[in-house]
Amino acid sequence: MCGIFGISNHKEAARLTYLGLYALQHRGEESAGIVVRHGKKIEIHKGMGLVGDVFTERDIKSLRGDLAIGHVRYSTTGSSSTKNIQPYFVRHKKDKIVIAHNGNLTNSFELRNEMEQDGSIFQTTMDSEIIAHLLARSRKSDTEENIANALSQLEGAYSLVLMLGELLIGARDIYGWRPLCLGRLDGAYVLASETCALDLIQAQYIRDIEPGEIVFIDKGNVKSINISPETLSPKARLASCIFEYIYFARPDSNIFGHNVYKTRKSLGRQLARECPADCDIVMPIPDSGNYAALGFSKECGIPFEVGMIRNHYVGRTFIQPSQFIRDFRVKVKLNPIRDVLKGKRVVIVEDSIVRGTTSKIRVKTIRESGAKEVHMRVSCPPLRFPCFYGIDFPTKKELIASRHSIDWVRDFIGADSLEYLSLEGMLKAMPLPKNHFCTACFNGDYPTKLPKKLGKGALEY
Ligand code: AMP
């Protein structure tokens, strides 16, 4: 997963990009980067770590120019190394190309192979480098056709922010997997993965970039074209990632045209209708379960309580205590409130179960804090299939619900009962029609051919 941002025609382009990335930090904590165009010069600052750690005031000041793009990375393909930090920048005789990408291509193996056989040399393991090669090789006469031609060769998921010469370009794959929106701030145009980035810089939301759309922003002008449809698979359909609504996007964002918070609450309401629990209190696992738990409580009338408190100051690293404090890494994040839990029949609402390991520890902690019964309700169906489009789900082997029955998972996590929202219920709670979504992680209905190398291994037990 990743967060992408771009701004054209603003004298504080780098500072606004920094703020935009700050708002998108949840989409990737591994590395961050900003590239700015200043006259004909390109200036870059990148590093491993959080946005707040990678950039100092001095760095931002040194990034002069009125066109900038930025990226926060959560590596799903490509290794976690400084070489793979985005935005990806190459000089080419046609122009300077800068790319920020969110999503995973499913034909990158084939494209790379073909190009390598043709003599191309790759320096990173990122999909973005493939896109740069396609752009550089395209032989069409004008920029728009060149880009459309290059993008029409990609299969899979991509939301892109590009800088090509003085142009800022935004594009979304025809399936509409990952979000990308357009905003306006004074005379500047802004592209961002989520609207929470526009809010922070006080830009006005204009609209989402449509699936299959490419927008060209030339200072104050926006032009839109479609990725050439004749080259696209006739089977292509809309496939926005439903997991963005369930877990990934920020609740204060609107993605695919609708608010994430309200959608999570409506998932919680549907869950309460389908899988009620006879309990004294409803509690979330903070923060991701908060909104579904609120909806669950509203629907069934059982009081909502915050039974665990999150420590907001937990960084990526801390000095490990000696062995006698077991599960320290998990405990330091969330601490139960005994006075709330003692003697209570508790229903925990969780947004999803992936491997089951953190859920197991949470249930145990809540029980040890005096809860009489601990039930778990999950606001999406069992995750049984890996994602090839950008969500960091493990292989089928590691997804607990793909190998085991719900009863087995219940016993593993140590809950008194465990129930999941049904696929139909989840789709019913969505603000868009069901044919708008990719639900492959739940039912294995992959909208594209699977990636050649990855696909097979990931699906094996
Ligand atoms: P576990 O009990 O170990 O399966 O952890 C489940 C929790 O991980 C859920 O509450 C989610 O908030 C969170 N989660 C969901 N998807 C992911 C993901 N792709 N990567 C990391 N954490 C996730």
C-alpha cells in the first residue's frame, strides 16, 4: 500500500506535499519522498521512516519550485530498501519522468521480462520503474497519446501521480482499485490518494479521478482523456477495493465518492443485525474497530465502552525490555481498563482477522482483566485469499480463515463465540452497488489474470 500526492502551480509546493503526506501516513510508514521541479531542475529528498522523521524544516526549505509530487510507501512488492523509495525519478531524452505509484501490477513479470530481453536494464524491483520504461519507449507523437499508450499496457492496480516535464498527471486503472482525487487550492491543482490530505491543506475537493481516466494538469488547466479502451481486456469491470472501506483508508476521508467513517458504522449495524451477541458492553479494538463497534452498539442498544486505551506515542522502535515482560510489543500499544471490563460479558468488534495472532492476544488480555465472557464479531467475512492488487495480505497459507473453520479460529483466539459478517451483508452495507467492488480476498473472484510468478505460490497451502 502507498499514499500519493501531487500539486501544480503553488509556490509552497514542497511544504504542501509534506503536509499531504503527513495526512496519508497511514497508507505507508516504511519510507517517504518528495520530488520538486524548480525551473528545469529536479530536487529530491527521500528517506526511510515516517514523514516527520524523513524531512526537516531545512529539507522542506531547500525543495524550491511550484510543482511537486510525494509518496509514502508500504512495500508490497519490491524489497524494503532505500533504492525502492518513491517517487521514482529518471532522466530521459524526451523529458524528466517522476512517478509515484499506489497499487500492484499483475503483468509486471511479463513486461519486465520482455523489456530485459530487449536490452533494458532495471535498477529497482518496483513496478514504477516498469512504468517509466514504458513511457520512455512509447513512440506516439504527442504526450497524451504516449501516456495513454504506455498505461494501456499495464494490467492490475495503479493509481498514479506523475511529473512529466512541467505537467502534473494523475491516472487510475480501469478497474478503479485504488482511490485518487482531485482538489483545488487557490490557483493550484492537487492530486491525493484520499480527501483527508486535501482537508489538511485546506484544498477544496473537486472530484475523484475516474477509473480509466488520465488527467493532465498544466498549471491552471486540466484536461482529461481515457486510457485507450481498444487495448483493454473485454472482461474488465469496476473493481474498487472494498478493503479500503473496511480497514485501510482513513475514516475522515471520502473515497470512491463516499465517507469511510459512515461506511464502517453501517458495516457495524449490519453485523449487529446478522450476528447479535447477548452481552453487557460492546467494545472496539482501537482504533481500527472503533467505527464498526459504534454502529454495532447503536443497532443492538448494548452500551459502547472503550475497554482498551491506545498509547499514541508508540514509535517503530523502542528499547526491548528483558524477557520477563511477555508480549511487550503488543501490550505497549493497548492497555485494558480493568474497571470497565471486570465481571462483564464483552463483545469485541474487530474490523478484520488476518493471521489471528493479535486477536488472540487481545482476547487473552481482556479475559485476564476480569471480563466474564469475551465474544468477537468481525465486520467483514473471513479473509481467505491473498490480494494481488496492493493490500499486504499474506499468502493463503498464512491467512487463518483459509486453512481453518470458524470454530477452529474461535478456539485459537480463545473467544467464547466468533461470528463474521456475511459477504452479502458486507455488500449491502456499502454505499455503492455490489458490482463496483473487488471482493477477491473474501471469495477468490479475481478480476484479472493472476501475476505469473507470485500467483501460484501465494495460492498454495
Ligand atoms: P490479526 O488478529 O493478527 O489477524 O490482526 C488483525 C488486525 O490487523 C485487524 O484488526 C486489522 O486492523 C489489522 N489489519 C488488517 N489488514 C491488515 C494488513 N493488511 N496488514 C496489517 N494489519 C492489518
